[in-house]
Amino acid sequence: MKQSLLILSLLVLASNLYSQKGRIYNLRNCQGEMRTVTFQSQVKIIWKCVSGMATIREQKVLNLSREYKFDTAFFESQIQKVKKALPSNFFAGLDYLGDWFDNTPEEQGIWFTEIFAEEDKQGNYKVYAAIKILFDGTNAHIDEQRRDPKVKDLIFIFDKDELSQLGQKLKSCPKSGS
């Protein structure tokens, strides 16, 4: 009996130590457009670099605008900074993709912000870091702008005030498709 209780206690302790600690939430400014697969394939590679599932040097999906001067070394250093901001068990589980939210009020432009955060039981978000991916174009409803989107900038967000504002934004914005 004692042995069973000890084993059960160790299992509970181990699951708490290695349980997932957060999710990636997606705040998007797409004018309510739901056909965003061409954008999402590029957004996905960014968080996959953070999770360690991909590297920027090996990826073949990211499509950059001609005007954007992409610096691989800077990108990699910023990805490391995001990783360091996250709890060590952030990607421990398989359920690390959170909800999508539509930005309100809509802004001119097409962008997605990947928000690495943890939601508590009261619905408050503790945001660890965020990456905003801006695309060429102003309206995701226009087929030509959605067909072959190009990244025009990546903005890494670490400032505590900005992260807090993103947490508040998640609380106030509607979930996509609702």
C-alpha cells in the first residue's frame, strides 16, 4: 500500500514538472478573412523555429518581399531570446496551439502576431514573448494579396508593457470565426 502511494505521488509530481506551461495564441488582422492558409504556412515556420521543429536556414516556405532586408543571424538571435523567455516546459505537451483571435478594431494591413502565453483560470494571460509577422498588402479579402503573400517585416516583442497590452488584447478580441 505504501509503495503504491509512493509511486502515485511520484507520477503526480513528474506530470506537474513536465506538464505543458503555455500556448501559442494567434492574433490576426485579416479583415475577418478565413481563407488564410497561404499566410499561415509562413506564420507556422516562425513558431516552429521557436519550438525547435525547424530552422530558418532549412525552411523553404518563408516568402520575403523584395524590400525586406532579412538578417538570418539577427533572426536566429531573436528566436533564442524568445526561447529564453519561455518556461522550459512550454512545448512539453502536444497541445501548445491556442485559439486564434481577430484584431479589433481592424487596421489597414495584413499581419499575424504569434503570442507565447499562459492563460490562468480567470482568463488572464501571462505573455512571455510575441512575434508579429507583417505581410505585403492591405486587405486579405483580395485574391491577389492572398494568393502569394510576402513577409515585409518581423517584429519581436519583449517589452513588458507591450506584452501586457497583448494579453489584454486577447481578452477583448473575438475568437476567429465566432
